[in-house]
Amino acid sequence: MAEKVTIATVARHAHVSRQTVSNVINAPHIVREETRQRVQEAISVLGYRANQAARQMRTGRSQLIAVRIEPTRDGINGSVLDRFLHGLTEAAETAGYRTLLYTAADDQQEIATYDDLLSAYDLDAFVLTGTDHGDPRTAWLAERGVAFVTFGRPWDDPTAHPWVDVDGAAGTARATAHLLTRGHRRIGFLGWPAGSGVGDDRRAGWRETLRAAGIDPTDLDRATEDGVAEGERLMRDLLVAAEPPTAVVCASDSLALGAMQAVRGAEPAVAVIGFDDTPVAAAIGLTSVSQPLAEAAASCVDLLTAVLDGDQQTPAPVLLQPSLALRHTA
Amino acid sequence: MAEKVTIATVARHAHVSRQTVSNVINAPHIVREETRQRVQEAISVLGYRANQAARQMRTGRSQLIAVRIEPTRDGINGSVLDRFLHGLTEAAETAGYRTLLYTAADDQQEIATYDDLLSAYDLDAFVLTGTDHGDPRTAWLAERGVAFVTFGRPWDDPTAHPWVDVDGAAGTARATAHLLTRGHRRIGFLGWPAGSGVGDDRRAGWRETLRAAGIDPTDLDRATEDGVAEGERLMRDLLVAAEPPTAVVCASDSLALGAMQAVRGAEPAVAVIGFDDTPVAAAIGLTSVSQPLAEAAASCVDLLTAVLDGDQQTPAPVLLQPSLALRHTA
DNA sequence: TATCCAAATTGGATCGTTCAAGATGGCGAG
DNA sequence: CTCGCCATCTTGAACGATCCAATTTGGATA
């Protein structure tokens, strides 16, 4: 293995001092152009790369961002976070950061991990996914002045910290509007029990769109835990109503898949629209609301760099618009 | 924010020297029991955590493992690597390592990233997924004495480096055997063009099992690129043969999904078995060969720790057995 | 030509840890 | 009683970068 190339090696090679090399890297403007080029050449000739550990010891910054990876959850919806993770890694890389993964069983353990990562690895920032009402994690981080962004709104106070989110209500609204233009009037909704920010948001988009069209959403709304079997059960329940729906909007592809199974072979066909545009939806031709996950991830990195570069303490949140991936179930 | 707790803080608090604290952490056996306990107590009282950057500067080890995350590939099969990643992160964590992500467009760029990660972050090891014949990446790493494990066999030389893999041939063999016990005799195979290690392996399991049962596999074999549409096309092609198959084993769930679409409504039903047990398979009730991904990830970490702790240069490879997730397509 | 100022460069200290070598004290053998 | 040995603990130096203060250089000015 070739011997280690340090900043001193570069300095010798370019006939300058260590500090000048450091300046070329961190503050090029204070170095004379001619010197700068000579050093740059030495750097590339020798293949020099600053040792992060040494830099970090002086500066306290590691160029590392941490993201939690959840234990393989629901097989269908789990892919959403994975796609977000892909986008995040790419965006972070172009911004000069690397992505570190960690796991945690619950909020308390996650906070312990923050502590560990911060003191052991000097992490620069955290990206949290899926915050809920009164999240202890964001409070802990904010209290200690740690930089972080959440993918998902803080439902209590939208100005509490930087966040990126996708407008779920707009998504279900778009889905509902699409069904309305196709002539559907009785459009049901399968969602989650009230109380979760995300679930309530998605339900609201459907409800308000129906109301705006002069349709009473009451009796067309069903809620339960997420899952295919649950979706099927809810849909059957909707179908036996006095005036069964001719279409249904769902809060997830899991629920939508269940709904599809419940209406299989029905005449006339019942339209179904899911949420998240998962691979399952694409595979079986399920129309679904699609979140711009790569864009969301890039926005997270943008906000983080804004915070880390000290430009702003709390950059403006980003709310992205979903689109409708049209397939043949609606 | 509380002031930083360093090894010196602990030393003062326990009335010993820095080095003794270091010894308590790294070589407890050379410290007197009484002293050890006193130091340990100081550590937990102060909440001390060794600073990785500083440690790394002396030891050259970072307790960091790197894994590549691919740009969101095929929506259906992509989840396999994601599930592996989940398992890997968990296993690495319990072994005292953290997982770092990186992306790369091609092999050459990936090698450049190795170089970067090694010199900038002093990475301890790499986990590679999906190696192919004559992989330049493994050669590069081996040449420099970098520790790494591949998830996937080195098809050229099984002793080239440590690896973990799932026995794909055993998987398709098991699927084929299952179909045979269900009375099927003409069992087709949809796979990838010859040349890819994984694809050839999966095909071999099916072929040899048929041969062992006295059935000639010729004419029952089809190959193409992966994808749902391709699977459907291949299956239609198989069906118009002189003696069409009554069942088919596929090299992926994508192909299997295509096959299912091709035989939809056929009487008698044509049995279909996929490979990878993806969420899509679970969602639509497709019987599929299931890889023990969490176990594979854990094995990777085991091999890595064996290499990193210097126990062995090339620990014995691990070949895991897949199982058959029975659902209602076979 | 001497003086001064700003820009560019230099050397030394420092971050927190581990390594290498040295100091201390107790104990048994000679 | 003294020596050497072992177990235990302490001291000084080093890893590779950046920060700080001091110094040199080049060019403009008097």
C-alpha cells in the first residue's frame, strides 16, 4: 500500500507550507492564484484527500448526516422510506455530506442514539422521518442546538423547526377531483383513525373536494389500521351501504390493494386510487398518488446546508405537490 | 450545552491518568479490578463516550462500514437490497459498527469512491452486493488489502475473498420439487440470458431437478431481460408450444408477475412461482422463493468482524438456504 | 533609497485519543 | 538487607488537520 499522503506531503511537493495548502482547500480566495494552482496540481498528482478525522478534531464537524432506518415494516409501504433514503444519499453526496444509518426501537432509544452519535462521531445533522404530535426527539435535538430537518410536518407548530413535506391533502384532493371528472359522484375514502397528522391530512383533501362539489362525505368515510386485510374489510363494509360508492380513494396502497380485492369482478367496476405509488401499485396497475420523494430528499439536504452554513437558523419549510400516477384502476 | 467530556475529565474524576482510563476501555485485564470499577463509575456518571475521530487518528480505524445504495432500480426487485440493508445496519450496530452509505453510477466511479472513503474517513470495510464475473471492484480492494465481504459469490473463484450468498439453485430446485409433488410434469422456467452467475445458478436448480425426475427440460426454458412485460411475453411464448407447461418457475418476481398476467383466467390454472418474496409477491398471493436476507446480512457482519479482528484473512464463506413462501399461485 | 502597509506565508499550539517507554511499589529469592 | 521482577500506573509523544500569532514578501509612497 502506498504511504499515506498528508497535508505535509502536498506542502513539500508544492514547495509551500502546510497552512497554505489548508488555505487552498478552505479559503482559496486568500491565496495567490499562481500558488493556488501549483498546490491544486500537487493535490491531484498525489491524490491527496483531507483526513476527516483530523479535520473533525479541530473543527468539530464531520460532514456526516444521520438517518434512521426502520426495521422492515409493512412490506408495501416500507419502500417509501427506502426511496427517500436513496434520494437523500445522492443529494447529500453532491452537497459534500455522507449518510450514516442507525436503528432504534423507540423514541427513547433513538434519543440515546443521538447522544451516542453526537459525542462519538460529531454528527453534523439528523434527518427525521415521520414526526408525530409532541415528538420528544425534535424537542431533545432543538434543546441542544443540533441541526436537523424532518421529512413530515410538525403538526403542532409549523414554525418549530425546518421541515419538508408532501401535501397529502392536495394528493387526495387531486385523486378525488380526477374521479369527479370521470363522472363518479359517490366516492368513498379508506383511511386511518383520526389523530395521526398524515392520515387526517389525507382524509381532509378528499372530504373538502367532495364538499366543494356539493357532495356530502358522511357515510362514505371508513377508518382502520393500515393493511391489506383491513382495506378489504373496510371496502366490503362500504359496499353494503344503502348507496354504495362507485369509487374509493385510499390513504395507502395497502388499503387500496385490499379494496381492489373486495371489488374484484364487480360490475360496473369500482374505481380505486391508492397513495404512495409503491412498486406494488405499479405492478398491478393501481392508480396512485405519487410523492416526489427524490425532490423531497433534495429539499431536506438544501435546508440542512442552509442551517449548517449558518445562513439561517430556521429556513422556510418546503411543501411539495404530489402527482397522480394514472393506471387502469381509475 | 454541557462542556465536553474527554478522557481527561474522566481521569481527573477517578483520580487516575488518561492512559489508565484508556486501558479500562481497551484492555481492562491489565487494570486492577478496584481501579477499573472506579473508572467505570466515573465514565457512566459523566456520560463519557470516546471520540471516534481522535481514536481513529491514532488507530486508523473508524468503526465504519460502507455499503452502496443503488439508484432506485426496478421497483419490484429493488426492495431486496433494501431489506438486506436494514438487516446489515442492525447487525453492524450490535457488533459496534455504523453503516455509511454511498452511491456510484458504475464500477469505475465506485472504485473512486472507495479511494475517497478510505482516505477521508478511514473506512474499516466494505460490503459489496451483486458481484459479477471478473469484478474490477473486488480486485481493487484486494490489491490494497482493504477488508470487504460480498453478498453474492465470486463466480470465478469461490476462495477469492469472503462472501455470503443464498443458494439460488436450491431455491429453484425446491420450487420445482414442490410443483412435482403437486403432480406437475411439464414445468417451465423463465429466466435471464446465460452469462450472469445468479441467473445461471437459478436456472440450474430447476433444470437438474427436472432431469432427476426424468423430465427433459429442453423446450421449457425461456430467457430474457428482467421485467414484467418481458415475463408476460415469454410466458405467452411458452404457452403456444406443442405441449404447453402446466406450471412455471421464474428467476424473479417481476417475471413471475408477467407470467401470471399471461395465464390469467386459464383453465386449468397454470401454477407460477417467483423468486425473492418481494412485497409484490406477498400482496398478490404469489408463491415465491424467499431469501433469508436478515441472516445473510448478519453473516456478512460476522465475516467482517472475523477479518477485522485479524482472526483470519479469509474466513469460510457462508451459503444460506432459501425457503419457499407458499401462497396461492402454486 | 528608506519606510510602510497589506497580502501571503510560516511555525507553533491544539483537538482527544492511543502507543511506547518510564516510574512506582510490593514481594520473594538470594 | 538488597536486588530483581512483576503488576500497575504515569508521562511524553504522536496521529493530521486547523487556528492563531508572527514573519516575510511585494509594491506603493515619501
